[in-house]
Amino acid sequence: MTVRRTWTSVAAAAAVTVAAGVLAAPALAAGPGGGQGGGDRHRATQRAMEAALDADAPGVTVQVRDRHGDWDSAAGLGDLTRQRPRGSQDHYRIGSVTKTFVATVVLQLEAEGALDLDDTVGRWLPGVVEGHGHDGDRITVRQLLNHTSGIYNVTADPWFQRRVFGEAFLAHRYDTWTPEQQVALAMRHEPDFAPGKGWKYSNTNYVIAAMIIEKVTGTPYAEQIKERVIEPLGLRGTSVPGVRPDLPKPSSRAYTRLSDEPGAKNHDVTRLNPSVAGAAGEMISDSADLNRFYSALLRGKLLPKKQLAEMKTTVPRDANRPEGRYGLGIAPFPTSCGTVVWGHDGGIHGSSSLAVATADGRHALALNFNGPGGDAGAVVDAEFCGDR
């Protein structure tokens, strides 16, 4: 088992297409499966949910939204100590799904003429992105959002990894991290490539993007997300928690191992200071809200046509794997039957999420495993390609 380096998961997979033999461990005890209404239409999805569970993903919660309405379901365990089932209405940490919210705000600001995607970082944050070859005057806002900036990923820093992802996390889980600290740590390293000359997922990009939002608007990015997205869409289960360590109820416990050693203990990591992820992955939501968000986004309810087209303009993640592409805070995920869904995945301690929708926003799925394992791709494939 490998310790997961969190809120970076979209970089690891070029597609959601199911691979034979992946995560074939037997399912754990199922919770109240079948969901609410229309269960027969989603029987393949329910089976995939149950089969996706393993020791590193004890439970899963899912909502599907389509022309028939909403279908909510869950499987496995939400609390290993009390042996309680996973809840279909759970709140959870969404990790890098946060990035789509951040990108949406930036694109709204562009639509309003407050900034331009081709503005340099140096224009808005002079002197911030400098050192060891980094040059903010050569990096654009667009390159932050599509990960072509070359800026070093702060979560790849060895000291950061030991403190945040290893056993030391238990002693530092309530530490507060500022964006300035994270960017300064990234600047101690050389960039991965010259701006625009490659692609590499970097959480630092979105920390900086949020700093630009604050510079442009005069208010924190969290306030902008609340005013521009959360409140207009009525996302009552969605928040940008800042330094608050708890999950709102209902919610399940979150589990992860903090060591690669054989037999490493599965720790309860539900409570933590989410500033460690910041704008790269701190948000909390639930599956219903995520479906509402991506449906509205892709149907043009949050962005004008020009900005939505910009968001969906993709670059290759790997020249050798042309199917893997990334837009501005959103990515296309091909399924085995050819349907392409758009969204983002995200991981943070004890939580692995995915939210996707068809290009017209009319068929959406959001899910969460309360651990770093689970086969989200199989669940998506079952829903969009299964026997419905």
C-alpha cells in the first residue's frame, strides 16, 4: 500500500475508463443500498459501488442526477469503530474538486473585465513567484489554471510530505498554513519546466490563483466562492472551512494510513486544519451540491459561453497519452462506451471524491470514499455505460 499524496489525484489518471482487475477486493458490509427512487435504473452503479470498496475505502456515498430525478445511495461503513453504515447524505472533504470552484470565480472575473487570462502573475502579485528560476512575469493566469506554468508543486516538497502525509501528521494536524507559506516553500525549488512548455499538476498554481482573486477583488477567495457560487445555487452543504477542523453533520469518519510499512495502522483523520490544502483542496460539500454545481456550470448558468468555452479548452497531460487532457480547473473523462463526462476528482486525508457530468449538464454523478482507495472509475463507468 502506498501513502497517498493528497489533493493531486487528477494528475495520476488519463481517463476514468475501467481497467480489468483493478481493485478486485471483495466489498465490505453494505449500508442501505438501493437509494431513493429509480434504484432499478442504477443497479449496475450500486453493484459497482459495492465492488469498489476495499480496506482503504471502507464506505462510499453517491448521488446521481438525471432526467428521472435524483438517486442517492451508499455502501460499506462510515464508522469502523461503531460499525455504522455509510450515509447517503454525508458531507465530506472534496479535495481538488475545489479547483473547479476557484477556476469558475477567475473566469467570472475575466467575463467582468476585472482581469485577463493572459495577465501575468507578476502583474497581480509582484515579487511573489520568484526564486530558483521561477519568474511570475513569464507565467499567465491561464497557465496557473491549466497547470502549464511549470511552478513547483508544494505538496511534492519532501519536508512538507513528511509533516503532512507521514506519521508526523498526527502531531501537526491542527497547524495553520498560509498561502504565503506554501508559495514560499515551493519557491525553494526549481520549476519543472519553462512556462507553457509542459504540463504538470501543481497545487501551488491554485494557491496563487486564489491570491490573485483576493488581489483583484479585495476579499478572500472563500468570500468570492460563497457570493458567486454557493449562495446563488443554494449549496447548503458546501463551505470553504478555512481553519475549522470538523465536518458538518451528517458525515462519516475518514481513514488513511500514514506509512508505507506493511501492516500500517488505518488512522481516523476526520479532524484536521484544512488550511493545509487551502484553495488547492480545502472545501467541504456533499454529493447533491456537487451535482447541482457541475450541472449548472456545464449548462452555462455560472459562466458566459466564451468563458465556459475557455474552461473546456484542454491541453494534453501527457504527449504519449492523447486521451488525457485538462482544461481550466476541469477535465474530460472518457468512459468505456465513448461517453465523455466533465468534472474533477480530489483526494485529501481520508477522503477520495469525484464529481462529473455530461457536457450538457443533464446527467451528473458525485461520489466519495472515506479513504484513499476505491474504484471511482468503475462506478462512473457503470452509471454512464451500464444497464440502465
